[in-house]
Amino acid sequence: MSTGETKEPTTTAATTDDADKGEELIKITPSFASRLNKRVSLLQRILSFHELFPKDYIDLRSSSKLFRNALRPPPLWTSFPHSNHATLQSLLDRLKELHDEESSGNMPSVLFIEEGEYGADGENVRVKISLSIYGAGREKTTLVGVGLYIGDQLQPDLNWNDDGIVEIGDLTIQGGKGDGLSAACGMNVTLRRISIVDCQGCGLMAVSGGYISCDDLQVIGCGKSGVVANYKAIITLSGEGTSIQGNGLLRPEDVEPHFNYRYRIGYRIYYGLHANGSSSKLQLVVPLTKEQVSTNNGGGGNWGGDKGSTIDQVDNDGVVVQVLYEGEDDFSGLFL
């Protein structure tokens, strides 16, 4: 005889993925599964309004089964410091080797640089493959006395056999002996929350068709120009934290003798924002303006460029809203 009690059917015993490690099995009822799915959906919606640092994303996903179910699996990644590589360049060279092997599908596509200060042998750390590189935050991860060079200087026209995209975020480059960060021919680079401070050369440079997109970039106190689009290159700046200030500090008497040709026309060749060479472009995404972004720079001032170059204000789709500056100088062929 019925007692009026109803029971929900159950599934077969189901549990965590780690049952073989001794975790207790539990039974999942349809109503429990429904409640769990609702929690996952709610969590996904909440997280969609927040931008997580990539390392925080991985740590959060590892913190509980609920987050693991709510967040998509991360790409294959590695980190520095690394037990098998004493220097950052050594690790990057190994990633390049893996990239070139047939099993390159197993190569990490993300490199995390942990909190700390890291130097290197030589003037630059070279990134020769498509890779995403993240620090722990620009106040926490610093590359000291070295710049980043994106591309292969020995083979600048190298076909990378992929999209040639490098993404770098959440770190500071400080006190480099040359340029802070430069991108070679045709490279596509995205920078997020990067600071470039007190480098002896230019702060940021895109060369010969390179493209760099920057969000909340800070370039402060560099010896030459702050941000340089050099000969058919394009650099786009966005984000209210963007600041190019106090650059162009190098004086003629500080320059090596073989550079003296530049100074026949005075050291005003250096600017805060510098469109150097015909068809080069600097793009400021609305509402940014050149007056807002570039301040207190020495040399030739806060902005300048060669004939045929422009500094434009663009919308979020890259469409030109207005031309803020048209190049006036005739210094074509002078390298920075």
C-alpha cells in the first residue's frame, strides 16, 4: 500500500574524477544535478563580468570542482623560474625547439613569469615563436636591465608558419640597455598592463610592418622616444591608464660618435609619440588624445614624425575619427 511517499530515481553511482584516489562515491539525483548545473551557470555568469589574470584563472579553476566545471580548461602552460632552465632565454629557446618539432602540438602556448625581478645575459630576451607571456602584475614581476625583442633578428622575414601573434601582460621592463620592447617585421603583438621604465633606448618600437596593440601601457623615463612606429608599422594605444611621459632624455653629448649624423639636425628627433618613416601610424582609441597620453617628454617634444606618417584618433573598430597630427619632418632613413 502506498504511504504517499515518492522517491526520485537515482543514477548509477557517480562521483569525482578522482575516485581512484580513494574519494568517496556519491549518488547523483536528477534534482541534485539540476541544482548543481544552476550553480555552475550562475557562477559562469558572475565570472563573465570579471577579467581574471590568466594565472589566477588557472588557480581558481584548480581550487574546487565547482570552478573546474564552470571554467573552460586552460591551454598548456609552463612557468619561470623553471627547474631545468637557469635563464628566461634558455626556457624560451627550448620552447622554440618544441615549436619546430613535429610534436609541436604538445608545446605550451602560455608562459607565466612568477613574482620577482629577473635579469638576463645580453641586451635582449628574444621571443621567436607565437606565445602568451604573463607576469604576476606590473608591480610584482620585473625584467631588469634587459629588453624584449619579438621576432627573429637574424631572420626578420621568417615565416613563422602560424599567425605570428605574441601576447604579453602584467609585468614591467626596467632599465634595459637598449629598447624596452620591439617587434620585428610583420609581427602582431598585444600588450596589456605593461610598464616600460628607464630604458636607455626607445621604450616601445614596432619595425617595418609590425603591429602592436597596447592597453594601459606606461612608458616612463626612457632615453630616446617613448613609443615609435617605424616605417609602415602601426601601434594602437587604448585604456585610461595609458601614459607616455618623461622620455627623450638622451642628450647629443651622451651619444656614441658613430651616431653623430643624427644630430646635425639636433636631438629633437626623439619624441614621446613618434611616427617615424613614411606610412607609419600611431592610433589612439577614443577617448584618448595625444595631449592626454604624452606629457613632459624631452627631445623634440611630446609628439612628432616624418612626412607621410600620422597620429590618428580611432574608434573601437579602428576607423579613423580624426587625424591628430601629420608628420612634418624629413628625416626618412634615420634609424633610431
